[in-house]
Amino acid sequence: MTELTLPAAFADLAPWLDWALPTADGRQARRLASTSDTLRRFYDAVLPRLEDILAEVDKHPLGQLPAALRPLYDIALSLAEV
């Protein structure tokens, strides 16, 4: 299994890499298994970076996101679930 990483500009989000889940079912299960405190800390850490995340992802055509950016994108999707 490949270890997940983030681009250097998003290294501050590395503590949240366990939220980089590739499926909606996985994200939902993670959300349901988390405490309110954990959800709040995740939300508070990622929400201020969302605009930067989306700007980085939007540099690539739809369906052509480089694999190196997928964990970052998946973190953003997890935020949407929270």
C-alpha cells in the first residue's frame, strides 16, 4: 500500500491524512465513527484551507487529477461530509 502524502504547500494538513478516503462509504463511516470533538477539530483545520485546496485541484481538467493530489482532494470531500 502506498503511503499517502500531500503537496508541500499543504503539509499542515498531514495530521488529517487519515481522512483522505477515496469512497463516499468510507467517508461516511469515518464521520459516523468520530466524536463531535474530532469532527470539530477536523472542520476547523481544513475549512480555512478549502479555497486553496480547490484552487490547486482546479488547475487540472476534470477527470485528470494527478494521483499526487488525490489525498488532498479526498480530504476536501471528507470536509463536505462533515
